[in-house]
Amino acid sequence: MPVYTIATIPFPDQKPGTSGLRKRVQVFRQPHYLENFVQSIFDTIAAPPDATLVLGGDGRYYNREAIQVILKMASANGFGRVLVGKGGILSTPAASCLIRKYRTFGGIILSASHNPGGPGGDFGIKYNTANGGPAPERTTEAIYAASKTIMQYRIADVASEIELDALGDSKLGDMTVSVIDPVSDYAELMESLFDFAAIRALLSNGFRIRFDAMHAVTGPYAREIFVNRLGAPADSVINAEPLPDFGGGHPDPNLTYAHELVDILYGDNAPDFGAASDGDGDRNMILGRHFFVTPSDSLAIIAANAHLVPGYKQGLAGIARSMPTSAAADRVAAALNIPCYETPTGWKFFGNLMDAGKVTLCGEESFGTGSDHIREKDGLWAVLFWLNILAARRQSVETIVREHRARFGRNVYSRHDYEGIPGDAANSVMKLLHERFGELQGAQLGNYKVLFCDDFSYTDPVDGSVSIGQGVRIGFTDGSRIVFRLSGTGTEGATLRIYLEAFEPDVAQHHLDAQEALAGLISIALEISELRQRTGRDRPTVIT
């Protein structure tokens, strides 16, 4: 196989995190850009000869072209076999499932998650290790360092492309390319965890569901599981055809971008249950009839009802949540007498805890929930967990949530996203907050007295690694808190997120709208951050 030596190879100007490298499609289509990053992955992971790799993506624009390049490079770099999802399709949870089931050396996942697709949209690539989870920071940093100095890459000199739309094996040099059903292994794993018979009985008894695949990767998975295996009517799954531009939509399952599903669940003759997933299938939104379940509450309710689900009836080792996620799960963990870990945002922190047997369930407020069945968050898994709970309890989504809050109290919670802010403006907000730590400590702000303010840091209890600068926290004496954090999932500008949380033990107050209940904290957050003055934004892009 030839080695191509290039005088100048473009390299990423932004360090990739554990979620991989995300850029505009036109950036990835620069000569040698994709090849640079893939060769940097292969050089860093140093796979043994004849190793097996998993490969696939969410079907967005440039997915097929990138797969052909990566296959030729894998062959030239000595891989013995690559498992590719038919049509180039493979959800992130399914990729993790395959890596673990077939004990491959790892996998390359092509996705920019919930970011928009199409020729003018985003593309992404990341490497998952042999445990099925995202590469740790030390690996991604090594890949990035290699991408800045690389002068050559290896690629098979063949003109023909692999046929991705037919199942079966073919040869690319000495390497075998196995085009596999992207759904079957994952669906079998789900059937081993959940009581499909009980869910089938629920659906056959008039319980109506609607799942929105948002023209992203989960459409084929939802059809196979909900329609073929569980017997739901075909129209229970909408927007089920994966499209390169996601049908012109934004594949982010929240109240703003999944508006079609929201309109259905809040409309006349609404179904009993609704859910949506994102571009690569690792996020979820849960809805009842005229009722929204916050991701933080969803994690807590799943934990409190896990004994109803066959795969978790033996009990939970522990729960983990990201720092910005509400403390609702902490209250369940205390009642179950199991540990609850507060980690930085990023699934690799959960992966460490799961590999060590310390936790079973985990979740992030950014619509990500999962368990130790794989090492990624898993949208359809969360939907099936809810359906299993509903089948066991035979109550509405709203009733289950309200009974949970009556037992544990309500963690009133909301997230305000300010997307596409100029980086300088976003950084100035965070800098101001750091500068105000001293004056805020012990200050009385309206009806709230500050107990502490800091920038969250975390020492991993498994590998001892330390992560700093994970988000500014302002905690109040009554247990309320405000968190400010810059998100790294966008490709243009910065996304500044404000998380607001208050605990309400009084059932009589549980009916209050979250924005109404949190109005005082929202006002304080805007005042101390000077967000409106510094960014020019008078309202959030998305409120959840």
C-alpha cells in the first residue's frame, strides 16, 4: 500500500474533545484534512496487525464519502477487518454495542451529534476505545498533537469503492470489509434488558406512542424495535428516514427543535407517550400527554423504578450525574442507600465509573441518559426504559412524575442556552464571574444568600485524573444554585449555558411552571453575569 507524503496537511485549529472533532462540512472536504485526522488516530492508537474496527455514522452529508476514505486508510494501516453498518448507518449506541459484543479494537463514529447537517452543515468524527466508550482526554490530546506534525498518511491505491448497501464481506487489499445489519445486534441487546412482552401488551391495549426520529439515525432502529418487535402501529414512528440534511431540521430533541412532536403531544387527541432522539441516537426527550419530563427528572425516575425492569431488577451499584444536572437523582440514591457521583460533563467520566463497577445508571441534563449496558448515552434505551415503567405501573407519564415528586420533593430545574455567541463576549462573561467570586461569597442577592461560589473541579476516583474549569457554580444557603458553563459542541461561536435549580419540598407548589418558580434565580443570574450587556442577547436561544 502506498504512503502519501504531503508537504502541508491541514490540521484542526480546535482541539477535539472526547466528543471528537466537529467542523463544517467544507472544512472536512479540504484536501487531506480528513486523512490527516484519521492517520493521526491510527498512529496514536497503534492497533496490532489484523485488528478489527467498527465504522459507521449518522447518515449526515459526507458520511458515505468519509467511510470510503477511512476504509482505504484502514486497509493501508494493517487492519484485518472493518465492521460497517449497511448504508454507512450506525448509531452511536449501536457502535458501542458492536465494539463490546465483538471485542473489536475500537471504532470510528462519524457524527456531529445534534448539530445540523447538509452541505452547509456540520460533520464530525471520533474514536471510541475497546470498552465502547469515547477516547479519554489523554488519547484525544495525543491525536491532536499528532495532527499538527503529521507529514504523511497511508491509503490504499484502489479506484473501486466498497458497496455499502448490500450485506456481506468483500476485500479491500488484505482487509475484509463486513457490511452488517446496523440494527439487529442493538435490538437484541434491548430485548435482553427490557420486558418486551409487557410493553407489547401495553401497546396492544390502546396505549398510543409517537416517536420522532427527526430524519436522523434512529429511524431504522425505531421501526425495528417499536413496530416490528413491539407491535406499535407504523405511524407511531415519524420522520423515520435518515436524510443527509435531516430534512432541513435541527436534530436536537428538545422543546424548541422537536416542535413537530411537541405540537402532537400538546394537541388535541394527543397520544399517551412521546419521545425523540437526536442525530446519532444518543440523546432522548420524554413527553407525556401535555407534559414534558426534564432530563434530570427522567434520570431520577428511571433510577427509582429500575427494579421494575428485568435487566436492573437485581439493584443498582450507584448513580452518576454530570455537575450541571439537577440533584434529583441524588435523592433517589440516598433513599436506595447507594452512592451518587457528581462528574464533569462528558461520558468518559461515567465510563470510568462503570468499568470499575461503581455505577449502573448515569445521565446528563443535556438529554443524555444511559447505563452500563454500553459506554455511551443511549436515546432508545431511555425510551424503552420509560415504556417498561409505564407497562409495569399502568399510570400516565404525568402521574408517575407527580408521584415521584411527592415522594422525593421537586428539584425545579431549567437550562437557558445562548447559542452562537462571539467567543470574546462569552469568555468575558466567564471572566467576570471569576473576578466576582470574592464579592459574591456570603452576599445577599434578593431572597437568596450565597453559600459558595467556585469553578468546579473533579478528581476521578478510578484513575486519579483531575479535571478543572468545569463550570462556575454559585450555591445558596437554601440549596438553590446557578451554574454557568461554556459548551464545546458547536462549530460556530460559543454556546453559553445557564443552569438554574431550586428544591421545592411542598407538594402544593409543585404545579408551578419552572420559569415562574425560578424567576428570582434567573434575574440574579443575568445581573451578576452582565450577560445581556456583554453579549447583546436579550433572551435565550433555547429554554429547557
